[in-house]
Amino acid sequence: MIKNKKVELFFVSALLLNLLPFSVTIHLLCSFMVALLFLRGRIKIIVLILVIIFGLAGKYSFIVTEHMFDTKGSYVYKTTSGTYFSEVELEPGDMLAGKFIRKMTKYGVNIYSNGRNYRFRLPVVSYLLYSRKNLSEKLYYSSGRKAGLTNALVMGDKNFLPDTLVDKFTVTGLNHLLAISGLHVGIILGGVLWLLSFLHMKLRFLISLPFLILLMPFTGFKITVIRAVLFALIVMSAYFFDVKTDLKKMILFAAGVFMLIDPEITGDISFLLSFSAVFGIVYFIHNNRNYENRDKYPWLIEPVKVGIAATIFTSPFILYYFGNFNYMGVLNTVLMLPFISVLIILGFSYLISPAFLLKPLVVFENFTLEFLELLYKWTYPFFVLNKIDYKIFIAVISLMLLIVLLKRRILLLFVLLIPLIPQDNSDGIYIPKMVRSKGFINIAGNKKEIFYKGWYSDFKYSFLPLAAELSMENFESGDINIYDGENMYINIHNKTRNFSNICINKISPGCRYIFKTRSNTVDKKDYSKNYTYLIYKNKLKKDNIIQLSRYKSAVKIFKGDVVNID
């Protein structure tokens, strides 16, 4: 596949090319040079074709897959490249070509038009997407609105999943099971290969190709599925053309190909998690494996090893990007994976025989949700919020790389200690940047207090990240009121709105700060110079009235002084 078997050098070259700030044209030319330098034979031709098709098409075009919501100035759509903010109304199956601005966020890629673009209608893609939507709605509503989890696992449609259910998957360390990715591709491919086991392996691979390709539109052109299918095609092509290489090198090769195709992929957290998990599993399990060293109970030991390997290699990314971790996530994955696999099989089988399989599917999903609830209650004490900073992240990744090079796998277990790294939090009132919702975290000596009042989206995407940066999920006292959801993350021992030095909307003895949940509510009549007022906006201007709207990020307030903490 690669001259002199320098797969690692090919991977490093692709990684360096991806990290350098080149333009799309320069990146494409360099990708050609890397492919020509390292690859040979038919594999070189295949990779060059992939670079041309996906490299150019991915940068200058994308396909609209789903309408999300509308804002005052934009129509917002899911696409094959990210979230697109459009000035005109579009439909699923539309292809846009032109120049676009891509902005990477920690939640994905946001895309904006950069000049004139062209719209094309893809009838076949549109038909497949509408068929998927109809099947998704039919499955959900025919089940009496009780098959939301199966819908998400089979169709990739999470619109019917309640937020509390998603939060339980996150807290238990099982959120990766909700993502349509390599797990689903593996189950489908494994099922097809098993059904065709009487045929030669190469013929089975050829027959399975249409199923893999159809899986992409069937799941809504999820980028994780596209990558998983491409990886499967790379592995199958290597086998089909009798290319001899070990699986670890194959993973590095596939990752290198993806980096040649997409210059921004190293900033994609889904790619980082997928690649690190698969590489970790192969590094721990497949490396130096032989029949003489097999475990006595492989059906039990192997899944645990797989879970530990995936956890070790993905936890630095999860802690840096999301700031949460559950030490029982490995065990939870081993226990929950059979349920998820059965639901996926039942979901796809339902499409063939809906009348016969609908009731068993609903019964099994209810049983799965009850089991998830048990895991949530049992393993919540092992859940931590702790967002590591960039320096720790780089240090951990560097140390892991060194351990891999030295082939001292057992030393990688140190990664499991990262969530225990304490944060040095000084006393003060920590307030995240929010407009609609209001909240704070108060640290006063040994006291840890919390207050939140507002919407679920603000709680999850603004308030929780602050708690993760402070490494806090347990509080002595406080109150959380989410209008449109529930709190599944924060544990409060004493639920109260009485705080040590803060009053909410009113003045009481012992209060130094008055936290206002509504703007423009401090007037001359109520004003007092003896207190410090914390309010988003206010018409009356005084030195002891701190208007939070003036600050662009989260702040810490201590002894009347305000410090930006982002």
C-alpha cells in the first residue's frame, strides 16, 4: 500500500499538512504530492480520486439534509458539511455550490454564504431524504410515541428524543452510543456478511457495497456515517486488492486519507473521538494478540478491554471539549451495548415487517429505558464535571504519544486520573454570559452555592460549561429552575434560595450582593449604596450597580471588583 511500509510517516505528513494554515488550493496540491510520494498501484489512484471528489466538493458544495429552525434573519439547515445559515428558503435534497465561510465551534461547523452560490435539485437524494423522514415519523407515531430511542439509533433522527433522555446518556458515559457512526456500520456490514457466509469473502464485500452506500442517505448523510463507510470501503478495498498490512497501520492510513481530503478535519471533535477510540481499541486489543495469551472468559474480558481502551484514548478530548466524565462509563457501555445492538437490529427489521415487529420493538425499548434509568441512579456518584485547560490537554496527549512509541501500554492508565485534577477556585461569584436566563455559582470559603433560573439551552450550553471549568457538580445549597427541562447533572444537598451573602431580587439582613433576575429593576426608590447590585441591564447608573451586559464573557465578582474569566 505504501512504499517501504512507512505508514506512520504518511500519517504524520498528512497531519502536518492539515495543521498548516494553507489555502484550499495549496492544500489540494500538497495532498496530491503526499499521495504520489507515499502511495502506489491502484490504492494511489483510489486516494487521488477521493481527494479530488471529496476535497473539492466538500469545500465548495454541500447537500441540505434537514430543516432545523428559523431565526429573524436566517433559515437554518443541517447539511453534509455542518449547519448552514441561509438567507433563502431551501429544501432537503438541494445542493449548493459556491464560496462559503466556515466557522468551527465546539458544537460543530457553522456555514455562511460568501457571495453568490448556485442551487441544484438532486431528485434521488431528495426522494431518499423525504422517504427517511416519512419512515421516521411512521415509526415514532405508530409506536404511540414510544420509539424515540430506536428512531435515533436507526434513522439518526434525534428530534423525538427528550432532553432528559439525552442527558442520562451523557451522565452515564453512554452518549457515544447515540451517535450514528461505526457501531451501526459494523452491525449492518456484519449482518450482511453473516447472511452471505456461504459465499467467498470478496464476493460478500461486493454485495455489501450497496447496503453501505444506501446507509448514508438513510441516516441523513451524517458525517460520522460517511466517514465510517469510507473507512469500511478503504479496509475492504485493501482486502479485495490483496494488500497486506496490519489493522493499526490501516487505521493510520485511513486517518491520513481523511486529512488529505478535508483540511479542517483535525478541528472536528467527532473525527477526533472516532479515530482515537478505534486506534485505542486496536492498539490495546489487536496488538501482539495470539492464541496462547487468550483470556479464559473472552466473552466477558474482551468487551471490558474494548471499553477501557476506547475510554483511555477519548477521555482527554471529552474532558477538554465537553468537561464531563463518568468512571463507570466503561462498565455502563459493556452492559448497555447489547440492548443498543438489539434495538438497532429490531429497528431495521421493523422496516421489513412493521406489523409483526412493532410491539416487540416498543416493549424492548421500554425495557432498555428502564435499565438506563437504573444505570443513571447507580453510577451518578461516579460522574464528574471537570473541563481541563489547553496546557493540560497538550501535556496529556504528548505523554500518551510517548507511551505509545515506547510500547508501555499499561502506563496509559494514568489518563483515568485526569478527571481528578483539582481546580484552584478562589472565592467569588461566578456568572456566565447569558441574556434570557440568570444564574451564578458562589464560592465562599468551604461553601459552594448555586442558583439558576431560565431555559434548558442556556443551562446546558452556557451554565454547565462554567460549572465544568470550576470542576463542580456537587453543591451544598442552591436552587435550579429550568422552565423547559430538568436538571440531570448538578446535585444540590440543600435546595434553598437563601445564600450566604447574596439575596435574590430583595434585600435581607446579611446580604452584601443583590442579584436581580430582571433588567431595569433598580431605581432611585429601591437603590442603596450599602449593597452591590448584579443585574443584566439597568437604566440607573451607579458605581455599585454592575451591569453584566457590558461584559463579553463570564465574570467573577469578588469584593465588588469584576474580572473576566474567559
